[in-house]
Amino acid sequence: MALNKVELCGVNTAKLPLLKEEEKEALFARIKQGDEEAREKYIKGNLRLVLSVIKRFSNSNENADDLFQIGCVGLMKAVDNFDPDRLVKFSTYAVPMIIGEVRRYLRDNNSIRVSRSLRDTAYKAIYAKEGFMKRYLKEPTVQEISEEIGISKEDIVFALDAIQMPMSLHEPVYNEGGDTLYIMDQVSDKKNKEENWVEELSLEAAMERLNERERYIITLRFFEGKTQMEVADEIGISQAQVSRLEKNALKIMRQYLVG
């Protein structure tokens, strides 16, 4: 995929507009009142988000114009569903939605090259998993899914793998004010490797070295298993700020614990 093109879908990416925060707030106030012109300007002012995201899919064989167009669909969905009263930055909210839209497109487009029987098996497994979770409020094992749909575990794993596009959790997706957002920052992790070592050590003493907000973030992230976006939403700062505070807090705790 050639992403060094200056023009994508008729848009000159070298001249993408950049909105100031006060402009964004003013435009969004007009958008909430149904102003289509403001909506269009807001979308154009955030096309850099789309460009940042699709660059992460440069290893795919998809046409760059197609990915940019799909990413714009995700951006428009984000604009239409964003609630500024939640005190989360628009970029923090929009990036996962753009990624999701692009990945759905790649998954569906890739599934054309996957046999119908494999796709049918994968979708049966997905539906069975969702039904199991609704009934028992827990995620099923592959064995339980196998028993549910009468298909071998090996065939289920192979089929699910065939329709998905793997991506590293450490893949950076967007830089916001110098802070990098990673895929793993969008994922809830109740068994995080950081938690494995902090549980075995003198947590109370180590956490006393943190300020009140840092302690609260560590508690929400590693003891309540919340995502960085959920934490950001709860305390009213950006996800990038949560990421930075979390990393600093863990660094302080490590320094204390290892002496």
C-alpha cells in the first residue's frame, strides 16, 4: 500500500487543516444544533487522525485511497456519536473508532479469499460465544464452544484465525501532544504483567510515594481492570495524560521497591 501519496481520495494530505481547541469547541456547539457546514469543517479539521491511523496498516495490500475513505467513515461516526460533556478529547475517542472501521473493512475484504466453510465455522463460533456469555456471564473456552456447535476445537481455532488480522498490542496508533497511544491502551487488562509483580511486594508503602491522582489511576487500572479510556472518562482527562501518569507512577513504585 502506497501511503506516500500526497493526494488521497482527492484530498491533498500535505495541506490538511489543523483546528485549534477553541475552534473545535465552537464548531461542535454548532454541530449539536444541526449545523452541517460546521460538521463538514470539523471532519476536515480532523482528517489527520485518519491519515495517522491508516499509516499503521501500511503492510496491507489494500489501496491507500480505499483505506482513507473507510477511515473517514469511522471519523464521521465518531463525530456523530461524540459527547464533549464526557471531558474526553475527541482524538482519544475517535482513534479507536477509526481503527475499528478499518479493521472491519480489512477483515471483511480478506474474508473474500477465505473459503465459505471456514467463514461459516468462524461465524458460528462467534455467535455461540456471544450466546454463552449472555447465558453464563463468562467467556467460554474453545472446548465449550466446540460442544455448543459440534465442531472440533482445531477447526474452530483455524477458522477464527483465518478471518482475523493480527496486530501487536504495542503498535502505536496516534501521537497526541507528544504522548503516544498504543493498541494495548484500548484494551482492558485484569491480569496485566505489571500487576503480577506489584501484588507480591509492599504495595501500600510503594503507593504512598504517589500523589492522590496517581494512586487513583493505579487502583482503577490494575485492581479494577479498567481501560485507560475508561479511567480518562472517569477522572476527566485525556487518555494520553492517563498513559503518561500511569507510566510515571509505575516508575516511582519500581524505584522504591527495587531500592
